[in-house]
Amino acid sequence: MSSATPTASEYIVHHLGHFSTHHQEKIVDFSIINMDTVFWSVFAGVLGCFVMWLAARKATAGVPGRFQAFVEMVVEMVEDQSKSIVHGDRRFIAPLALTIFVWVALMNSLDFLPVDMFSSFFHLVGLDSVIPYHRVVPTADLNGTLGMALGVLALMVYYSVKIKGLGGWIHELFAAPFGIWLAPFNLLLNLIEYAAKTVSLGMRLFGNMYAGELLFLLIALLGSMATAFGFIGHVVAGSLWAIFHILIVFLQAFIFMMLTLVYIGQAHEGH
């Protein structure tokens, strides 16, 4: 960025840029890796594992403390949801749902960090020329959310084959829902269904978190106004949106977990 004060549009565009392996010139380029998305996704995953390990390590059979009670509430909630949706062996599915909820919630929660926190830090230590762009929220990157959605798609196919057998799954692709005589239409419809589930799962989480991040940037611009209205608007609007965003953060994690359970539950059942 130049030494001059950036305009509002330049400020937003800069904060929406990724620290990538190279500049993206095409709409789809699988050779690009967004290093910030990878780093913060791994960070949130490691943090989630540490929190759950800490809860299991300090668990007692007596009256639980606040931290243990909170973790037990989350585990019981996930277990109840998996039990009501997936009818079958849940030894892997229930922990999977818990992992998704905790991981996505932690990644979403990174949106509460100040928008200029890392850019100011990199500028302070002289790394702004090395790391000119940096985005903290992995779920505000379509690559991250679609990557998780593709993982759910792989599990859908895996459980379909595991429960129905390879032959049964292939037969279902060609025979459901209109019968084997309309096999080409059935195959096309089922492939569209798989694609629609995957794309909608990733796009829903991305869209909500991207919009939330953009609103934080717009609110941050109020602070640049050298007026009392700008300062008060920045503090009040930022505080209100942060409080409301707490609901969005956990709601989107819950929705992503529930849709994963629904899709895997459907894989256990035939048409």
C-alpha cells in the first residue's frame, strides 16, 4: 500500500486480500494456496483439540465446574442431534459432528479480532512488504468452506457405499427415484443433488461469514471520520454488531454441523 491514506474502497479491498502463493489471475486456479486460510484453519483445529483435551483431563465425576458443564452441554447436544438424525453406528459420526461444531465455531470466532490488528502488527515489525495481505477468518474464504464441504461429500459417498454396498449405491444412482427405465434422468438428478448439497453447504457458511467480515470493515471506516459522530458510531455500531455476531458465529457452526448430519443420515437410507 502507498504511504498516502487509502480511500474507503482501497481499505476494504486491501483487507479482503489473501496472503497467497501467487496472484490469482483466473476465476479457478487450483495452484494458488491461501497461506493465511491454511494457517488459521490449523490453528483453530489445534486450539479446539486442546480445549477438548483439557476438558477431558479435568473431568470429574462429582459436581462439574463451569467449564466442564459447558463442554458437557455441547457434547450432549451434539450426541442428541446425531442420535435423532443418523440411525446406525454413530461411533465415528457423533465425534465428527462435535469436531465440526467446535472447529467451525472457533474459526468463525476469529472474526472478533480487530480488523487492523495484524496489518498494524506487520507494519510495526517491518513485515508489511513481505506480508502485504492477511485475512484471519478461514470461513470467510470460499476455498476453506468448499474444502470442508468436499470432505462432507466424500463421507456421504463413503457411507452410501458402506451401508448399501457398491452395487447397491450404483443401482440407486441409476434407479432412484423414477425407476430403472429412466436411468439417464435418475443419474443426472442424483449427480445434481450431490453437487447442490456440496455447493450450498460451502456457500452458506462462506456467504454469512463474508458478509459479517465486510460489515466489520464498514464499521471500522466510521472510526476514520474525524467527527464525534464517526467515533460514537464506530463504538456503538461495532459493539452492537459484535454482540449480534456472537449469535451468527455459533448459529452457522450449528447449521453446518446439522446439515452434515442430515446428509450422512440420508446416505444411511435408501430412496
